[in-house]
Amino acid sequence: MKDDSKSKILLQGSDFTAPPEPRKQANVIVFGDAGCGKSTFALKYAPAPVAFLSYDRRGDHAAFQAHESGRKIFFTRIEAPSNVYRMSDQEAKKVGMACVDKTIRNLEIAARESERGNVRTIVLDTGTEYGDLVTMAYRGRADKVKDYGESKFLINRELWRIFEIARKSEAHLIVLGRAKPVWEDNKPSGAFDLRGPDVFNDAADWVGHIRLKKAGSVKRQRTGEKKFEMEMVRAKIDITVQGDVYDEDDWGEFGPFVWACTMNYPGTIPSDWE
């Protein structure tokens, strides 16, 4: 049968047409060990201007450095209490919801400004902490949970919101996360995964494990030269790239985010994602 879907409406009298060209917008997860440079990685390579939401003061220095280097960075800090166990269950819920509300309000503003060209990428540092805050908002103190899963739907729906807000905007979303070892047969397998809500893995277009590449020579080890590499842990658009490892020789001037998007979306070029 002749395929004439490009020349006319597929189903007369309906709203069906030929598929539109996909927008060049990506929602991704990048996770790694504490101190491996996730914040620096995102702020250095994410297409600017960047709206940076920090849940960890360790990202402050990276944000300041990126700003000083001339990159346009919009910064806000969202902090949970240092010791939630001194609070009542209801107090914990109230504080958690205030953090969630502040996150969503700033995300919506950043998404709106992306339509005007004022924001190109939104970064959450980290999604691991944000997941904890959402859980606290709906369950209160973790040691007092008694709903046996009744709040799970509400938590998952809240976590999906950040991806939905970004998807409807012109801004990329990069959610940073902490790594956890994957165990098999009661021992570490050598692989790592995101330490955070499963919703993030489901909602992301691709998930990358960022890490420091081992120095190849004694000289490099002594001089402290460090290079990044990133493994495609999950690939939702083009599954053939899952398991690929990219390093600085691959992404060059484009940076790992742009390069990974180009590899994950067949038929695109780096300039589509900048």
C-alpha cells in the first residue's frame, strides 16, 4: 500500500496528521559519586543561560566559578532543615512542602523565561535531595511513616511535575544525582546506578553516569590532571547507544551534554542542542 501520509491528513474528519518534527529539548539524568564534579560538569557544559537550583551548598562554588568565567547563571538555594528528627511529623511535612513549592515556583518561572530566550537549561543539584524533600512533604519524618505506600502515588506525581514543566518549555532539564553501587549475589557488581526516585529513571530521555577517568600515566597522576567520561546507563530514544562510554576526545568543544543528545537522537547535529 502506498504511504501518502506526508501529503494529506491520515484520517479524514479527525485531528490526525503526519507526525511533526520533534523539538530539540531533552530531560536527562546525570549521576556520579560525591565530589566527582557533577555540579562543575553541568555548569560548565550545559547550554547557557542556566537556571541552577541548588539543594547542596557544595554546588555554590561551582556556580560562582561558572559565573566568574562569563557564563550566565541564575542561582537559587533550597535547603532542608539540618535535623528533621527534632521536628514533629506535621512540622516536617510543612517544611518539606515549602521546599517543594519553592522548587516548582522557580521551575515555572525558568520555563516561562525559556520561551523568551532567557533560560536555555534548568539544572537541579541534586535530584536525590529533591526526592527526599518531596517524600518529607507527603510523609513527614521517615521514621514515622505509617501509610504503607498510600502516599507513593502523590510523591510520584509530584516528581513527574518537574519533567512535565521542562518538557513544555524551551529549556533542557538536567537533574544531577548521587550514585549507588549495584549489588549482585550479595556483593558489588562494579556497576552504579542513580540513588534517587525510580520516577527519574522513567522520566528521563537518557541517563548518564559521570565519573573521573583513571589517569593513564604516572605523570598524569602526579600532576593531578583529571578527565571526565560518561557512560550511557539508559537510552530511551536510541537504545543502541546504551552502554556507550564517551570521553573528552569524543565530545571535544561541544561538551558531554550536547554530544550525548546528538548520539541519542539519530539525525540531529550538535548545533540542534546548543
